[in-house]
Amino acid sequence: MFLVVFRNRKRADIDAVAYARDAQAMEVLAKAQPGFLSFKSYASEDGEVVALSEWADEASARAWGRHAEHAPIQATGRAAYYESYTLFTCDSPRIHEWTLAPVKDV
């Protein structure tokens, strides 16, 4: 698995309708890409957003980053949507999982 973390803050003067339209289109397109596993986005009370995407491997994630339809939206993000962002990637995350065992009826 290859993990991509996109941490960002939107501009105060963002066109929220245009951003939502572009974000939705990119999510649909990303989900159709080879190697896509999952995407989730979380917003904090102070306005920071963290988006997590999981890919089968680094090549799949990089291919998405260079996708012909994704590239112009990335440029629009820098020009009109984001105040700042940081992109983190990890090709071998340490994963710890835990799940509450179901309660058995007696």
C-alpha cells in the first residue's frame, strides 16, 4: 500500500461552489484509476483539512498525480483554492489494526 496525505487550508475568498465541483470531479476520476484503494477527507474546527488516499503502490499514486485531467485542477488549486498545503507520502507505512470483537449471545 502507498499512502498519500494532503494537508491543506483553503483561501478565505475561495469560490466554494467551484471548489466543490472540482473536488467531486477529481474524486470520481481518482476512484477510476488503476491502483486506487480509498479516499477520505476530514476537516478540523480551525479550517485545516486532511485528505487521505490509499493506492496499491507508488506508481499508481504518481500516475494519478500526473493524470492529464488532474494536472489543470492542481494548478487551479494553487491559483484559486489553497492558502497552503503539504503533501506527505509513504510507501511502507507501519500499520496497526484493532477491532472490538463482537459480543456473543449466551
